[in-house]
Amino acid sequence: MSQYDEYAKFVKVQANPAGRGIQASITLPSSVTFKGNTSNYVNFYLGGFLQAECGLSYQKGKTGFRWFANNHSGLVGAGSYGEFSFGQTVHLKLAVDEPDANNPSKALYVRFYVNGSEK
């Protein structure tokens, strides 16, 4: 990948009974510049639980960011571009729900929250 296509992973969390989720407040950039041959997206996301990743996405030419949720099959939910503005601070939380009674180490599902609202 070129320097323009690469992204940074800055947190890795192992889920266990004492800590079953991850959250972060993200201040979105005040502007975005695409250079060279890029994919035309900027994404900030939390992921790793049950092959889920959820976060905020900007697509070149759109008016702002939107929330999105993916699983192993692809996109499973998304808001509208422009829902979040450049420079806005947004709180994201990805929480693992109760364990499966038949397999306590495996959760039933995850819940994704944006600014306290479940998506």
C-alpha cells in the first residue's frame, strides 16, 4: 500500500469478563485532502469483537461524516453523510453483550453506540 492508502491502528483490546468493550471520543479533522491514487474514504473505527467494526466514515465529495457498522459479510448499517461535521467530537462505544450460556467465552452479539445512542 502507498503512504496515502495506509491507516493506523492505535488500540488493541482483548475482551474478557472484566472488560467487555471499547470506547473512544474522536475529534474529526477540520478538513480532508486526498492525494494521489486513493480509495476516497477516511474511516475511524472500533473493531475486533465478533468480527464487527463500527465507526465514522467520510467519502470524498460528501458533506461530512456518517456512522457505519460492518460484520464479516460487509456493511450492516449506516447513517447519512453529513450527520457529523468536520471538527466535531463524537463518542463511539462498542460493547460485547452477555455471554452465551452454552459457551461462556463467546458473546451473543455486540452493541454499537454513537454519542450515547445505540445504532
